[in-house]
Amino acid sequence: GVGVDELTGFTRAYIGLQEATNISGEEGAADLARFLNVTEKSTANIKRVGGVIVGLGNNFATTEQEILAMATRMGATADLAGFSSAEILAFSAALSSVGINAEAGGSAAGKLMKKMQLAAEVGGQAQEKIAGIHWTETDKTTGVSTEVWLKDLATNGLEFVNYLDTLKSAEKVDIASQLGMTVESLQQMADSWLLFDQFSEVMGITGEDFLKSWDESSAQTMLKFFQGLGNLDPESGNSILAQLAEMDITEIRLSNLVAAMAGNADLFQAALAEAYKQYGMDTTDNAMAVEVAKRYETQESQNAMLGNKLENSMADLGDNLVKALQPALDTVNNLLDKFNQLSETDQDKIITAFMIFAAGGPIVTAVGATVEVIGKIGCPRAR
């Protein structure tokens, strides 16, 4: 929905967006309003976001409607993951430019964002959370008790996952209770820690740098992941698909999306640059404003041409009418010349005879009909 105080501005801007793009109708307006409400928390920035959409549509192998459709589908998840409206639109443009449609791309992109978010926000905190977990174990043979610290048993994500696999259900419950979570949450933390290490390795950065990068820009962090995958050397046995399988990114739509972006990371990078540029521009100078001005200028030219054609047509109509009536006018002029050459007595006789004949009505009716027809041609019809 659009707030009452923003309705006028939204309507005016959307009319312009319809002129400049293939976004149209109630469906387009609803998608745009939903996207703005999710990512901008209001529709006030429609001109700024519109500039991003038009700029991306002008510079990439996609359309504005495809970009908006994709962005609307992933908008809520991307917003929670820390993507800005401009970054969501840039990602949408990159995905649709490589042939991924909104239905497949929107859901798959959301899954990737959730994985990276869990890796950073849950997995990245796992080592710190388990640091204080410990218990006492007593050797059954010697009776010697030893203090066991979980941090010594699991120094990375893979070790933590493997260690949990060796435990019985009761032992998992004990660790989970010490952490104040369920067993399911404990397992998710372990899996996320493993993903955290794997994402960091692919990007070629430390875990600390991963956390810092994600906190500063989740979109740029995702770009680094795509770039890292693209730099893998298949000849060394570390192909993109092999790496994705190791990270359990095997769902068809998701793996296809990641593989496509790994091979086109520069496309996503360029889309982000264009989106940042357009979002930061004055709304009177951005791509949407320029395109709308061009369309209106073209429309004015077409209107002027149409007006000229109408004037020419009316002039031609007048010329044709004069040509059609000219023989009759010449005959009347000749008769008037001869009439003027007669004596006043003969003129009076002719006028008297004409009036007697006209009383019957045929001439009056004919002249009246002619005048009515000419009047209809010369004057516009009342609406």
C-alpha cells in the first residue's frame, strides 16, 4: 500500500516510470509499492529507486519489468540479510541478464542469502560461544578426573560437526543446555560454523575479515564469494561444482544460480556500480528523469506534427471545396453581370417573377440545405 501523504508523489512518479519502461498497470504499481515498503519502509524514494531500475535496464541485457519482478521476490529476505534496495535491484539485474527468471532466481537467491547470513551471524560466533563449555571426565581404570574443554575438541567448524556426530543424544542435550539452546540449534550452529569456514576459504580471507565484510556490506561479501569461486582451478580438482557439493549447495536452482554468478561475477560488480551511482544522483538528473524527459519531448514533437497535418488537411479541404463550387460561382457572377446591365424596369420584373416562383419553396429549400451542409463542414461538431 501507499500512504495517503505519499500517494500523489507515487502516482506522478509511476506515470513517468510507465512512460520510460515496460513496467505498467496495477500489477506493476503493486510490485513497486511492495518493494519500496519492504526495502525503504515507505514509497517516498520512488524516484530514486526508479532511477536505479531504469539505469540497470538501460545498461544490462534485461528489462525493467524483469528486474522489478526478481527484486520483489527476494526483497524481504535480502532486506533481512542487509542488502539495500539498490543492491537488491543490482543482483536482480545480474541474475536476469544471464537468463535466470524471477520465479527460480528469487527463491534461490533467498536461500543463498540465508546460508551466508547464518554462516556469519551464527557460525561466526560459534567458537566464542563454546569457549566456556567444559565438563569433568573420570578415567574408569585409574579413577583420575580430568577437566575437558569443548574448545579444545573443536577448533574449527569441521571438527565441531564431526565431534557432535560422535556424541550420544544425552551428551548433546547436556552441551545444548549449557549453551541455553535446543539440540536442533546446537546442530545448526555447528553446520553454520562449517559454512563460515568454507565461505572464508573460498573468498581467500580470514574468518575475522568475513565478519567485518558482512557487517559492512553483505552484497559486496556475496560478490567476493562469486569472485572466489570463479578463481578456482578445475585442473587442480577444485571445480565450482565440487566446491558447492562440499558446502552442501546442491539444490538444482541454487547451484545453477551460484555457478552462473561465479562465471559472471564482473556482471554483478558492474550492476552494483550502476545501482550505487543512480541511487546517489539527484532525482532530476538520474536515468529515470532523463528517459521520461525524452519520451515527453518525443510526444510533444508528435503532437506538433499531428497539428500541422490537421491544419494542412483543413486547408486542402477548403481548396477542394472552392474548386468544386467555382463553376457555379462563375455562372452566378455572369448572371449578375448581365442582370446589372438591364434597365431598372426589367430588373424589377425579374425580381417580382423570382419571388413568385420562390414562394413555392424549392429554391429556398435547396439553398438552405446547401448552407447547412457547408456550416457542418466549417464548424466543429458539438460534443
